[in-house]
Amino acid sequence: MNIGDKMLTFERLREINVRRCETVFHKLNDWTFTDWATALAGETGEACNEIKKLRRLDGADKLEDTKEKRQELIEKAVIELADVVIYADLLAAAMGKSLADAVIEKFNIVSKKRGFPNRI
């Protein structure tokens, strides 16, 4: 996905995410870590709710279960997952940490533990 002529990276997300937060909403440090974590949990819950609706279709009357309905729920879930990433980045920013560095470190730890040969 492009933002203007730039590819989205963790670094670009951080830059524009904090700027938007502080321009449109509030200063990053006006919220506590708990405030950010609660917002993150709320967005995670919203994503899970859409996925729950998808699961319900598995046992639903086939008249309600359409390809279009499934796609609509998937699109809603993915949009909520985007909110999860955005809030996770803001929480990491408030903590003074790089989400990109944390993802790289964690990916590599699990890869090594599981015998996956590639590292980020």
C-alpha cells in the first residue's frame, strides 16, 4: 500500500501515525500505557467480533451464507486488524520503542526456536 509515493513501512507508519495522533487527537503522552493498551484491546475485540460472525456462517442456514457476506465480513475484520496495528504502533511509540525492531526480534526468536532457516 502506498502513502503518496512512499511504500508503507513500520518507520513511515510511526512517522505519520504519531503526527496524526498529536495533530488530530491528543499528544502521544497524554494517554498512559494502560489507555493505549485498552484502546488496542478494544480494536482487537472488534476484529475478533467480525471473525466470530464469519465462524457463525459455518453453521448458519445456507440462505444467509453467501460468498458476498463472507467477503464483507473478511473486509471488516481486516480493517479492524489495521486498527490493531495502528494502536500497537502508538503504544510502542508511547513506550519509546520501535515496533519494527520488536517484530524483527520476535520473528527471529521464534524462527530459531522452530528451526525455520530464514531471519528478517
